[in-house]
Amino acid sequence: MSGPITAGFVLTEALLSLSVRAIEEARAMGREYHAVLAQLAEREATLAAAREGQRAARIERLAAMRHEVERQQARVSRLRALAGEVPGLATALPAEPAVVTAEADAAALTVHLHELETAAVALEAALAGAGAAYALQLRGVLASSAKTPSVDDVLAAHVMQRQLRANLAPADAERLRATAARVLARFELAEGATLPPALEALAREIVLAPSLERAEALATELRRVVQQERDAQEARAADAATAAKLLAALPADAPEPLLRALEAVAAATARLDAGLRTAAEDVLDEAAVDAARSAETAAATVLQESLRDLGYEVDDIEATLFADGGSVHFRRAGWDNYFVRLRVAPAERTVNFNVVRARGDEENAERRRLDALAEDRWCAEFPRLMTTLAARGLALDVTRRLDAGAVPVQVVDAASLPAIAAPEATRTQPAPQARKLP
């Protein structure tokens, strides 16, 4: 048996939105609610998977392009350094392409890649034409267009450069190479990744150092820069993870520039600065407010249509019920003067159910018996309403439930109750179930 019931409510935004669409489409097309809901859910899942797949492809492509830019940039820099060793070439070298910004998009990276490849071909042609005996050998190690040179490859090339300089002692080359290699081993380089320019520049200086003392000083600096690069590497990975989470949370209609900027961070080609983070959080905050408002409106629709689907008579419910609060009365045909009154308190996130009846009936033992019967009847029906609402995104958690008869059924002015006029057919038989319910 049950008297007044108080329950907290939780609105599941996505499910409420889907449920409203399914209710509307089922009504418009004369189809079963659950069939429409399943179809809509499958459609939403397909669209979400397609969006995620497209985003993942863009991020992967951007990361690959940025990697290739770094590789070709290093290739051009090495070729220029090599050409500088050849007498007569230094003054005839083509201009080095400008470095693109970290925020460059795929289109800008495509253009820059073409510029780098053109410059590399020109430098290789210049070296080939120089006729130097060592040009071909160094070019093969330093400037391979097929793969990224390993750390050992790069250091070996700088050793050869040292041996070609008459003012440097060739006997120190291996010791200096080992010094640079030992420090660089502290930096974890992913397979196929390009050695960061700052590290390669210092390693080259160590191998080409004029003295062991100078090499040791440079090695100290290299250790410091290795730590900086490791910290930067970890920061980029953390930024990428945060950007991925933001992208997953942002609505599909978020500003395109914001989405693309976050994709660049997720590809680890750009950093997540304070401005970008704030812009994303502002959009999320605004989207959360909009989603909450939409959920409140959807909850009113779901409540109204669920009551009707369960065979209750209920007037149209205000869309603002779960935003501003208020009361709803509903009943079945044949309940005479009895109603269930539902009151929503948005601030407390609660709903309250009471069986009420219109004033005018004589208060006697028979009326009290009928009151108890009315409460028992509502007690038997309440679980099905809870189940239906929860399946549609409006979950109730009962926090207070009195036994039938624990307090008298509230008697109210008939004018405060809706005058719901049910068709005669519905007064003599149960309401038809237009849509299958949980």
C-alpha cells in the first residue's frame, strides 16, 4: 500500500532527446515506439561513429604530415650543412624555406612540404654537380628521402664531416661521437621520428668541437636540452590527451576553427594554450546550459506522453514544468473524483505524488475505505510509470513513501482540478496501447 511518494529525479539528456524524437516519429508514422527508438539509436550511433572516424583520420593525417615536414626540414638542413663543406657551393645555395608555425593546417603543410622537397632536390643536384669525392657518401647518410636517419646515422655523418676538416683532429672523432650518443640515449625517440633540431644541432657541435674541453661543455648543455625536450614531449602528450577529451565532449555544431585547432593539439603538432582551453571550456559550458534546458523541456514531453501511453488522462503539460516547477493532475477513466497530483520542485530536483479527490463527497467510513482503495490502486500502478519514465530518460529514486492511510487523502477544491473529458469508449474499456511500453 502506498500514500504520498517523494522521489528525486535525474534527467538523462541524450536519452530524453532520443525518446522525444521517437515518440513524435512513432505518432506521426503510426509505428511502434520501441521500433522507432531502436532505429533512431542505431542511426545516432552510426553518425557518431562516422564523425569520430573522420576526426581520427584528420588527426592521423595531420600528425603524419607534420612528421613528414619535420623529416624533410631536417633533410634540407643537413644537405645545406653538407653543401657548405664543398668549396664554391656555399654562395650558390637556394634559399631555405621558412619554418611553418605549429598551428599550420593541412593545406599549409602540403604547400610547405612541396617547398621542402623542391629545395632538397635542388641541393642534391648541386652536390652531385660539385663532383666532390665525398658528396655521394654523405648525401646517402644525411639526406635519405626514403627513411628517417637514425641517431647513429646522423652522428656517423657528422664524424665524416669532421674528418674532412683539416683543422680538426680526426683521432678525436670517435670519442666525441660516443659522448654525443651517450647523452642522446637519455632521450626516447619513437621509431621513425626525427631527432629534434635543437638536439641534433648540439650533437653536431659536439662532434665538430675543436677540443675535448669544448665538447664536454657542449655535452653539459646537451643534457639540459635533452631534459627540456623530454619535458616538452610529455607536455605535448598530456595536451593531446586533454584535446582528445575536449573533442569528444564538444557538441557536433561547435565552431569549426575551434575543432580544427584542438585536432592539431590532439595530433601533437600544436600546444594547448590557455586561450584555446578557455575557448573550448566556454563552448562546453554554453552547450551544457543548452542541453539542460532541452532536457527539461524533453522531460515534460516524456512525462506527458508516458502518462498517456499508460492509459492516463492528462492535460497538456507545460514545457517549463521541470524548469520552473508546478503541478500536474492525471487519472484513469472510472476514477470518479480521484486524481494523482504530481508536483515538481526543480530546485530540490524532486517530484511528489499524492492521491487527491475533489471536495463535495460526504466524509464517512465508506469514503475512507474508497480513499484507501484509491491509494492501493495507485501503489500498484506506480512501478510501471517509474519503469517507463526511466527507460525514456527520466529516472525516479524514491526517497519517501508513506503507507496508504498514513495520512488522509487530501481533499481539494474541484475548481483546482482539470476537467478532463475522456471519450465514452475509454470510460468503459482500458485505453488502447498505441506504443509498446517497457
